[in-house]
Amino acid sequence: PRCGDPLAGSPSLTQSRHSAHLRGCMAALAQYRQQQDVGMAAEQLRVARRHLGRITGHVGAEDILDVIFRDFCIGK
């Protein structure tokens, strides 16, 4: 996840997937700012939070279900 001493300044994103998730977060926040509908704005915030969670290692139930359905072929 994050590299370097967190007390020595800003950590660097060393993996390309971290950069991709950061770009995804920024794109979701840009969409959030353009939304007029409260429900759609909330969805964009959820997407942004999920991208950040992928960088920091915080995963929710939704992420676990995604892995289960993607990797374990449930229902086949």
C-alpha cells in the first residue's frame, strides 16, 4: 500500500494500481461536483471512497462480495 515513513512527509504511490485508483477517485469527485441529483451525487462519493479504500486497504462488504462472485463462480 503506502511506502515510506508516514511521519517523514507525504507517502508516495509506487504501484500503478494505486495511481489508477487515485485517478478514479478524482474522476468520481469531479462527477460529484457536477451532479444536480442528490442520489447521483451520493453514488459518486461512494465510488470515490471505494477507490481510496482500495489504496489504503479498507474494504467493505461490497468489495468482499465482488471478489467472491468474480473468483469463485457462485451459481455455476
